[in-house]
Amino acid sequence: MRIVVQKFGGTSVATKERLFIAAHRVVRAKREGYAPVVVVSAPGRKGDPYATDTLISLAREIDPQVPVEPRELDLLMTCGEIIGIVLMAQAIKVLSGYKTVALTGGQAGIYTDGNFGNARIVRIDPTPIGEALRAGYIPVVAGFQGVTEHHGLGGHGQITTLGRGGSDTTAGALAAALQAEACEIYTDVEGVMTADPRLVGSKARVLPSVTYEEVSEMAHLGAKVVHPRCVEIAMDYRIPVWVRKPESASQGTVIRERASDLPQKMFRFTGVTHLPYVAHLKVHVVHQDDLAEIEAEIYRLLGEAGIVTYFVGKSRNLFEFAIVRDNLEKVRSLLEGLTIPVSVNRHSRLYLLSLAPTSVAHRERRRMLSQIQPKLEIVDAPVEVTTNCAIVSLIVLNTREVPGIMARILDAFVEANIPVLQVADAQHSVSCLVLEEDMVRAVNVLHDKFELHKGVAERLQTL
Amino acid sequence: MGRRSERMVVIVEPRQEEFERKRGVTGIAVEDGLVHVEVMVAPEMRERLKVFRAIADSGISLFLIKFHPDSVHFLVRKEALRKTQKVLQSLKLPTKITRDCALISVLSSAMRDLPGVMARIAEALYEQGVDLLETGDSHDAVMILVRRPDVERAVNALRQKFGL
């Protein structure tokens, strides 16, 4: 049996017209001799009646002060996808007369751990879908959900959700468990593109073929076309993933190679991604010897508060990190007025952090501390914050094999007069922290500099 | 996790025992034979560009690049050190070279979903008195640069801290 898993996002099932376009794709696959397994998201986008955020708000609005239990939230959140599968199953049946069966994640054999809101798939039982296929049905499975199989508090068969990008994860996981020929992700763009067309316009190109690693890097660094967890599963189980638009005749993008499968020392400039809404913080520490202890303490506090740091770095008298801007107020409240005692090499100092070191409040705090701790040296540790930043990344297959990337990036930015606050290089990317007001220009400048409008095959080079 | 680098030795291999990869820190890899280079250069982008352009013209690959207020830092492989020094001498900029460094990568498939990893790394190394020369991060790793003689202590401390 030639199984293909076809996943349709929320916009593909949002209206009757879109639903039939999607259903047509399924019917076509069936007529071509495949056994399609369909995965569906909740209908609509953010704000629509059955979208996940709308469902959550229904419960939260009862009393915003009383948190909804994660277990109950998961039950609620899975409703959108259940509506989606019933609509899709009906549309396929009406369009073609084929038999369809709508299945929740649990009914489809998807078992997860009990981490409500962000569950991980531990096992997939292929039996229910296999039986449906053998009986001639087209299974239509609700994305983003599974059930637990552990006993105890919360018990057996609790409904869970898979977290962000959950429907993509469902599709990749089912494709792997069913040993499908391919996993097709239908979305509202033509495929994986060199950059967001909303930023670079018609210069953006669809990438006909990319490695799992490149697309994973792109997804992690801001491209929203396919969720990295789906890519990760597909890579681990060697499932080709296609990304395309339901109504488009173009083939879209195929992801089926691993970077390690390519001949050694191959590289290419793949695309440019962007991540807005970032804040950058630098903590200045006068005495170099004290830096490690202060750094460890601040990272401990941030970790305990659930705050993830990016662009971590240090030099003689400072350490720095970036955070998602939504977390800035939380970080501000953690660090403002924080005192850290440090004892290094028989020195005892009390560091006083402040995001506003010239403020009256800081001076007053300092004065009071000097009175309480007269024997201790009070040292200011000013925290410099740049609120409006963005991360612009050049995705490069095998970055470290290629000399001169940083020079070319800086060359482009100097020419365009775009300041770079910090850089970070990884195995398949070089990221630059820029001011948010420069983000769109920065994406365009890199797209032009690395000639990403040219075909991807032309850009695959050997050292 | 895929190949990370030809020169990188995976000390603790991420294992896949269940359907999806485990979350959290799953592996540690080490790459040695690295040299940490600090070049004192003004913060102006044009000045920094001169450094990177000269190095690029010599065909030297750089990584773990960091900008600092009065300097830029990066790593080169030890085979490229002589060539790098020659280029930097021609620029007449003060430099500081730390030979015999190793880059330890703490691996996870979703580092961005894991708050507190940096804290635990910093804590583990601080407790062992291991000097952390430079840090970096990506979606699947936190990289820390240490002196080669500290590698064993650092790796052991990290293994203990993350239960690997």
C-alpha cells in the first residue's frame, strides 16, 4: 500500500470553498493509487470561532484571575481539530463518494506522555489507521492531539495536545509510523521560500529541494512554513516532506536529504529569516574576577523564571543575552534592584543591579545598602537594555566550511548603514541582532547580497 | 542529531528510545584543536569589516564570532593560526591569542524550549572552577569554550549536572 500523509492547515478548512480545494487534493491522491491519510488543523486563523486561541479564551473569560487546569485546557483545545476532521471527512465523501472516517488523535493510535499543553509522542499504534485503510476508508485524523496511556492521577486515555506546530508534528509522526511514501504539508504559501515574500516581495523564490537541517534551521529562526518538530521526526525516520499550496500546480518544496548525505564540503546560501520582538541586555561588571559568579546567578534566576536566552556571550567586563520581548517586564522585575554578594580571592562585594542606574530609586537603594552593609563594598552593575531588536539570519548549508561569510554580511550591512549589535553562528546559519527598525532592510540586503533570487541548484557550491 | 562536524567528538550520544526525541539535554560533544582570537578594534562597523575582509581574503574559516565593545572574538582551527596571525599583523591591531582551546557543545533538539540550561552549565563549571572563555548558542546546542586541560573536568561536571 502506497501511503501518503496529507496535512491541511487551518486556512485550508476555514471555508467551504477552501475545504473542497483541500478535499480535491486528497481525492486526486486516491485516484493516483495512493492510500491517503489526512491530518487536519482547527478551521480558521487566530481570532476565528474555532481557532485554538478563541477556544482558550472561552474558558479564561469565566474568570481571568483563576487559571484553567492544563488538562481541561487540552480538552477544550482539541475541539477545533475535531470540528475540522468532521468537515473534511464530509467534504471528501461529498466530492468523491469515497468512504471516510474521522478519527481523534487517540482513536488514531497516537499515545503521548502526560505533559498537558506540550505533550511528546511516545508511541503510535498503526493498527486503527491500517485497518481503516485496508477496509477502503480514507482516515481523517485530528492534528495536534493524542492520549496518554499511563495509569495513575490523570489516568489512562487523557486527551493531550502536542504544543506549537502540533498538526505538523502529527503529520510527520503518522508518516513515520505508517512508513508512508511521503508527508505532504499543505499551507498558504507555494513552498519553503528564500525569504518571507511580505518582506522581499517578488524576489522571494520557492526552494525546490532543501535538506532537513536547512529547513529546521529556517523554522527555528523564524520561517513559519513547517514546524521543526515535524522536520525532526521526518529526518529521524527518513520520510520525504513536501510543502506546497493546495490549489497550486507547482510542485512546491521537497525535503528529503540530510546534510550529511551530500558530498563533503558542499555548501549553499539557502535563505534569510527574521524574528522580530527581541530585547538585548548587557550586564556590566567592573571586576572581571566576579563575572562568573554574577553570570551564574543571573542565568539561574532567568532559568527558574522560565526565560530562554539567545545570543549568550561574555567578554572581560560584561555578559549579554537576548530574550523574547514579551519577557522583558519579567526580566526587568527580576533584575532591577537585585543584589548579588560575591566573594572571590578574599574580596567581598555586593553587586547592585539596575536597569536605570542614574535613577533616584537606584541611588536611594544604594544609599540604604551602604548603611545596612557598611563593611561591604557596594558595586553598581548597570544593565543596558536595547528594547527593539530583531534577529536576521542567513541560512547556509555547512556554514563552517565557508570562509568569508561574516565579511560579506558586514559588507552588505555597512553599505546599507545597518548597525549589527551582535552575531551568532551555528552549523547552518549566521544570525545578526539588528534594530527592529532595520529588520526589513536587513533581510532585503542579505537576500540581494547572497543572490538568493537565483535558483537554489545554482547556489550549491563546493569548496 | 546528525553530523555536527568532522572534527567534533561526540562524548555522550543522544539516544532515541521512544518515538519522538527526548526533550532536555541529550548529549555532549567536544571539538579541540581550536584557537581563541581577540582582536582589539573600534566598535565602528567599517573598522570591523576590515578585519573580517582581510581574514576572508586569506581563506580562513572563523566560527563562534562575537562582537564586544572594544574587540571582536572568534575561533580558528590551529592549522590556520599562523596564517591568521600574519593577517592580523598586517592590520596592526592588538590581538590576544589563547591556544589549545576546546569547544564543548551541550546538545538538545530544542534548546529554545529549555529555560535554565545556560544557568546549569554556568553553575556546573563555576562549581568546578572551570574558566568559561566564550559562550554561544543555537537552537540545538549551547557552546562553551574552555582551555583544553579543563575539558575532562568540564565534561564530567556537565554529565553530572544533566544526568548523562
